[in-house]
Amino acid sequence: MRITGITTHVVGTPWRNLTYVVVHTDEGLTGVGETRMLGRTDALLGYLREAEANHIAGSDPFAVEDLVRRMKYGDYGRAGEIVMSGIAVVEMACWDIKGKALGVPVWQLLGGKVTDKVKAYANGWYTTERTPEAYHNAARAVVERGYRALKIDPFGTGHYELDQAATRYAVSLIEAVRDAIGPDAELMLEMHGRFSPATAVRLAHELAPFRPAWLEEPVPPENLKALEKVAAKVDMPVATGERVHDRIEFRELFESQAADIIQPDLGHIGGILEARKLAATAETHYVQIAPHNVGGSVLTAASLQLAACTPNFKILEHFNDFADAEIKKVVRGAPEVVDGYFAVSHAPGLGVELDVDAAAEFPQQQARFDLWAEGWERRKPK
């Protein structure tokens, strides 16, 4: 079997474009992969056009390791977010083809399953007025839908510092959310890399009474020493990693022991097997994995293949019940959350199919997501 080519399909919303890649073979089998780029969709499409000619066409879709190696190193320049995302969508599609050809789910090819269900946490649910009452109502709707976990960034446009008035307001939002979801639901506290170490530590202490399940990306991701400083001074798990695009770059993070949970995005880190290798390394450091998952249903399905066969998998992020829920219709067999969990699929490959006609109903947009703009949390950029 050989790859004859790829087709790309961009599903657009005002704040995110989702790029789907279908890999075609000379035996008629196809596979699908997905990633979400922020402001770089056209750059990704351009890279994929070059990579199709240089690396992808003519390749054996079963030889995943070889194709990834050639795409990552065969152009000599160092692979960053765009290249690693291009690798990821093609790699996922190859696993999809391989699973279909052999009649088994991808997790069966990666060691077999260790669980029958995967806990989900909700994100994208607080696209409403930024008040305690509105957040209370929105959070209650999340748990009424069956979720046992949810995530929130309550810090507005905070950057490096947060004054006392803004701090009190953020606390009031978290207090309202905790009241709405009760004492047992997990509440993930997102900082989006906003703060200096001192501010992050102060805010963590202010919010500790509400028992956050983790403190996510408290400082910008480039400086591990800053993250170490925070981790040494807070009494809650620290999570990070969505903006690291090569598993090798996690080495220093593991050595520092500054993170308890890593959050690679399968759509940016080279795909399913690269993430599985990273999870295995994390396991040797007693670190859990909870992938960043801001894509659509194909990326969710790929992340669930990883979850099914990974002993140190903690939980999976999910946007698509709340933000742009209508885009779920572009994928047949889209994974659904029931009573707070995804069921592990036993369908061959990824267990999903892209509906190209439905995807065409959501053309590419000039999607924008600016965390420093007022009202960013509504995900409706002007």
C-alpha cells in the first residue's frame, strides 16, 4: 500500500480554524487527522503542500516511524509548531489507515487498552457575561450535563500582575463556580502563562480554599526556572506543556520536577505515537498526562486512542459540547461525553470519518483568539 496524496479541509469559526487532512492510498483506504492552528492555518497548508511532494506521496502508511522521521529531519531546518502540526495530522491519518486495514482500533496497535472509559473535563463553557451569577449558572449547566470536571481562566486580561480589585473579582468568579459545581467536581485553574512567578504564587494562595485540581501554565512557557519557582511555593499540582511542540523539549521539564501533569497537544507534537512515547517517559517520572484538546472530533478521537492504552493518562479536555457545538456534525462517529466520561471506541482505526460536505458548510475564517483583549473568554472576536 502506498500514499497517493492528501486533501486538506479547513472548518472555520470566528476564533478557531480546524484543519483536517485526508490521506489517500492506492488501495482506496483513507485516513483522517486534525489540528487547530492559531493564526497560522495558511502557513500549515503551505507546508503540507511542500511536504506532500517531498515526503508524503509514495510513502508506506504503515511505516509511521519512517515518515515522521523524514518529515521532521529531512528538510534539515529545526521543526517548530507548523512542521510538527503538519506531521501530526498526517501521522494520525496513517494510524487510521493502519487500523482500518487490520480491522482494529489504534489503541490495540499501541499495546492494548488499560481502561474502558476516559474522564472528560469541560472547557469553552464560560462564553457568557463575566459575572459571578452568569458563571454560576453556566457552571451548573456543565455539571447538569454530566461532567465531573471543568476548567476556567477567571483573570480577564491579566498580564504579569493583577491588582487587588481584579484579584477580588477573579476570586468571586471562582467562588461562584465552586458553589455551583459542589465540593466533589474537579475545578482546573487556568492561567494561560499570564503571570510573573510572584503573582502566580499569590493568586494560587488566594484561590487555594476552592481546591483547584491543578494550576495550569502559571508563567510563560519559555522559562522553566520561573515554573520551578512557582511549583516550589504552591500546594497544588502544576500542569503545563500545551505550547511545547517536540517531546524532546520535555526533558528539562521532567528533570526539574516542576510539573505534575503534562499537557501535550496531539495536533502539535507530531501525533499519536510521539505523544505515547512522551507519556511513557512521563510515567518514569511519576507524571500524569492530560492532553490539550481544543480541536474538533477527530483530534478528540485520536487523543482517546492514546488515553485507552496509557496507564498514566489522567483526563481529556473537551470544548465541543459548549463552544461551536455545531461543528461536531462534520465528523461521523464523533466521540460523546456521557456521565462525565468518553467510552473507549472499538471501531477500526480512529473510529471516525470526516463528512466533507458538512465540513464545506464551515468555510475558513480569519479566526482570532487574543487572550489580552477584553471579552476574550466569549470567543467572539470582532
